[in-house]
Amino acid sequence: MKRVFQLIAAGAVVVGLSSCSITVPVAATSNAVGSKVGESKGTGFLGWINLGVDASIRTAAKNGGITKISTVDFKRDDILGILQTYTCIVTGE
């Protein structure tokens, strides 16, 4: 019986430490989808403390060397509502 409780506790820890991630499209242009990809990231805490975060489209395009943007996606990773990572993903030429 003790072993069953240990397995249940271990399973609860694994589920509790899991993260959630969602990627959503933000914008698309009539430009052809290019081969370049740029990203900009920022991290937040508790859903409202975001210090020095720059997950902007401009920074993502600059990081990827993109001058003609094709698509823009936004990704948010969340770990237990405590730590969030925001990523802007830009494709183009």
C-alpha cells in the first residue's frame, strides 16, 4: 500500500511540474513566406511582473535579419502560473 501512495505522489509531482504552451498566429502579409525566422523573447513572473521584456515584432525581425515580414506568431509558455515565457516568431525575407 505504501508503494501505491509513493507512485501517486510521484505522478502528482510530475503533473504539477508540467508546463503549458500555446502558439497563436498574430498577423500575415501578402509577402511570400521566406526562409528566415527571427525570435524575440521575454520572461514574466506571476502573470504581471515583466521586467526588461522585449518580445516585439521589430526585435524578432531584426534578430532574424528580416526586412519583408511574411507571418507573425506569438508563443506563451507557462509553468504553474509562476513563470511565463513570451516569444514573438517572425518569418520572411
